[in-house]
Amino acid sequence: MYRLTPKEEISTRVRALQERLAQAGLDAAVIVQNADLFYFAGSVQQGVLVVPADGEPVYFARRVYERAIAESSIEHIERISSLKDIPAWFGKRGITFNSLGFELEVMPVTTFSRYSALFPQARTADISTPIREIRAVKGPSEIEALRTCGKKLSALLSDMRTQIRPGMTEMELQGILQGKAIAGGHTTITRMHAWNQEVGLGCVISGPDAALPSYADFPTSGKGTSPYVPAGQGYRLFEKNEPIIVDVMWAQDGYLVDMARTYVMGALSEKMTMAHELTVKVLRDIENAIRPGAVAGDLYEIGVEMVSHSPFAANFMGPPGYNVKFIGHGIGIEVDEFPFIAKGSKTVLAPGMSFAMEPKFVFTGEGAVGLENAYLVTETGFEKLTQMDEEIISCAAGSREP
């Protein structure tokens, strides 16, 4: 059964965008990207949403008009057969635009050229950041979806302690994860805003392979299966007494939650155990500062400061030399929304913002340990969306000889 975005939330989002357009001196926004179409129109049928700074938005649907009508609460939905129908529709009504905002962070140049040519007289500007700032604060239906995802993901990762066994490969466990997730309602699509960053469902990585850096801007990447997919799970067999990181997402009803835990068959070394204990302490220290009005970059510095006094500072958030400059990232329709708990981030937390924090330590040639939780900023502090044990998880099969 389809879960549609409530009309009142769509209206609130559109009004917020219109306010930002007016502030920027823009006549309208042209929304094309699927994630933004879903957010502002409640539908990702092939088309264009034009949101004027003053007046009603119009959703121009080319494929499929009937589904756009069924899915979107936008009142003005028009069937088009060509992009040229869009300026013609406004022209018949005597409406002209002297300035337009586009999602330039994500639009290919050729796509932008094609759309901007529809209104050749209009000045163009980038509205990517205002859109991302609006999307950062979640409404009631979004929060409900995130809570559902968090509960389902926590249950999935809790069950993994019974699934991991000697002789299993990373790919095998990922297959079990995906099968259980899809059966439980996972949509299989996890969207990411950043160019050329591809995440899939997440990753299952173990032992030394978990410490291999790769192209992706993640603290732990994994070896992957080939040069075409040089990150994530590979064909490595799990071994006893080594860390296994399961870092995956649950996506459903248009929203996703991110979570990770460290597993072991047997027991980890004293160094790995100490490093993992430190990741839990990092989370506790940052959690103590999560509240409306807190600055995202300050939360990052809290974590870095704690780690700087440990023997593992060089291994924090990536193998030495490949450390990333964030501890957390926003979650929602995409896996990398605002706010970023990152170096220098000036985003001020507000109720309704949601993000994941993933402190991890990576040791070249040995492996990685860490965890990840998802959070919702509330009026008084935060709500943890991923409720599960945070210690190193001992797998039942690890206590028996294969």
C-alpha cells in the first residue's frame, strides 16, 4: 500500500521554498531531481515542478501523468508531451520569469542547458543549498517514516548475531541482509546527493579488507568485488577473532536510516577492544551536546578532542592518511543530507533535524571497529532512532569450532 505525503506537509514545504526564492530575488524554481520532486511534489513521475515565488506550483508530468495525479497533492498538474509545452503553458497565461533557480549541484550541464533554454530571457541561479536547508528539518510524516526505518534496521542488525558463522563470506552475509530487508519492506533504493558516491544497501566488511581505503568518502570502504565496484563487501571469508563491520541502511516510504555495529566470532584483541570502547565514549560525549542551537561543527570538535588524547588519534575516521573530516551526516530522503557533523560546519541544529553519527577506528592491515547510530533533534535534546546494544557483538557461531 502506497504511503502518500500529506497535503499540508507539501504545502508547508512549498511555502518555505517560496520564501527562500523571494529572499534571493528569484521569480521561480525549476525542480527536476527525483529526491526534490518527491519532497516538494510527493511524486517522482518523469516531469518538472515549477514553483513560483508568488502563486501556485505547477507539476508538469510527461510520464506518467495518471500516476502523478494519484500520487501528488499539488493542485495544478499538467500533462506534457515535450518540455516546450512548459513555457507555452505559462505564455498563454501571460506569466514570464526574469530569474529562475535550478538544482545546479546535481543537474548535468546538458540537462541544465536544455531546461534553461526554455526561458532564454531569465537569469539563472543555484538553489541547491536553500533546498537542502529546507529539507534538513523533518515534518511529522517524515519523522514517522524515520522512526519506522530505525526500528526495522535495529531489528535486522540484532538478528545478524545469529547469522554470522565461520566459512561465510562478506557477500553471503550481505545477501542474507538484503533478503531479510526486502522481505521486511526495504525499497532497495538508497539515494545519495554527492556526485559519484554510490552506497547501495551499505556494506559488510571484515578483517584487513575493512581497512582498505577507496574512492568513496567513507571512513571504512572495504575492498569490493572488482575495480568496477572497489568498495563494500567482497569475497573474503570471515575468520575468528577479527572485527566484522555491518554498516547498512534501511530505506522505506522515501526515507532512510543508517546504522553500523561491530561483530566478532571469538574475541577481539585488546587494542581493537579499547578502540571500540572509545567510539562509544565519543558518542556519549557528543550526545551530551545535541540540542537545538548547537553548532554541528562544534559537535565534531568534541569528538576529535576526545580522540586526540588517545593512542588511536591517527586511526580515527579512516586509515592514516585517508581520514575523513566528519563524524556524522544528515539522513532523510538521501543519505548525505544536512546537517553534517563535520569540521567547520556552521549548521545550527533545530528540532526535526536528523543525522547519523559513525565514530570508527581503522587500522591498516588489521581491520576496523566502530558503530553508527541515527538521531532526531527534539525540542529538548535528541531521540535515538536506532536502539540496539552498542558493545562488540559476539556471534553465537563463534563460540563453536567449525
